[in-house]
Amino acid sequence: MRNSPASDPQRRCTPTLTAVVTAALAFALAACGGASSASRTGPTSTSASAPAATSDLVDHSAGLVVPASVHTATGADLAHARAVVHTAQLIYTFWNTGDTTFLDQAVSPDFRDNTLPTGRPQGPAGPIAASAAFRTAIPDLTCQLADLYVTGDTFTARLVFQGHFTGTDRGIKGRGQPINFNAIDIQHVGAESRIAEDWHLEDNLAFLQQAGLVTIAGST
């Protein structure tokens, strides 16, 4: 999950995500059996060949984050894919709202963060701490699920985080600077359709620059 503004002392050296995002999405497409780029003809799209309507993969219940695009492998089990998509909607509704009710439904009690930042607790307590710290800096933080790739028991997500730096980060008070940065998650769904482990990478450098917390030499 996210590297919170106050919890990662090494993020000043974090590179931008352009190359990482490209590679991760290319990998996800390859894992989907050479699926097409899933043209966006509506709120969701998929490369699955089954005749079921693509909207059937997404839970449109009020309050849940809806993915802008869904990609599945040709011939995928749509019932299984639907369960995985629902889990993705739950975890990113947590990131969109900060409401831990959604996190409790999305992750296993034995959840493991395989890219755990220094100082963050392992397990479900980690995302809770990260979300709280981020919202201290960006109280109106939102999480958009821009792309979702479902490959068996694993999903890869491209996320867009937005908000305004009106809170505080390491004692520095924001001035309302707009924040807009990307992240990539790879999540493995285990028993009871709950996330068992994940890997994640965020463009923390973009956040720091937008918030005015770092200045890159030579930038204007």
C-alpha cells in the first residue's frame, strides 16, 4: 500500500514512475494472455470472450470505487474475476475514504506487505497507519482506480491519488497545493476472496515536488 508522507525517510531518492508504470502494465497485459488494450467504451471494459456483459464484473453499489477500466484474460472465469474485482473495489474504497470497514473486508488478518516501508507495522495495521498519515497531510485525498488487470488470483492496479496539501507533513503546513500522483499495486487474493499479500510502488517524488517539500536541482 501507500508510502505515507511522514513514514519513508528514503523517498527523496524515489524515481518517477513513468518507466515502472509502463513495465507493470505491459506485464499485466502479457499475463492476461496478450489481451487487447481494452478500449474504454463505458465505465468498464474487458477482453474476456464470454458473452456476459462487462458491467457484470463490477459491483455498482453506492459508495464503492468503480474502476475506469477492467482487463481480463480471454476465456477467464467471469464469476471468479467478479469476486477479484469486488475485492479490488473494497481495498481502493478504503484508500479513497479512509474508512477501515472496507479494509477489514478486503484483506486477510494474515495480510503481508512485501514492500513494507521502514517504520510501518506489518499486516493490516500498516495500511491503516499509512492512510491516517497521508490524510494528515492531504485531508481530501481521493483514490481513482484508473486501470484494473485481473489475472487469476492476482490483480494489478494503476491508481491516481489527488487532493490538496492543506494539512501538515513533518511539521510543515501546506498552503493548499494541488496533489496528483500515480501508484501501481500488485495484489494476491487468497482464501475468502481476501488479499493475502501485495507489492506496491508510489510516485512519492511527484508528491514531494507538488507539495513544495523538495526541490530538484535544475528544475524550474
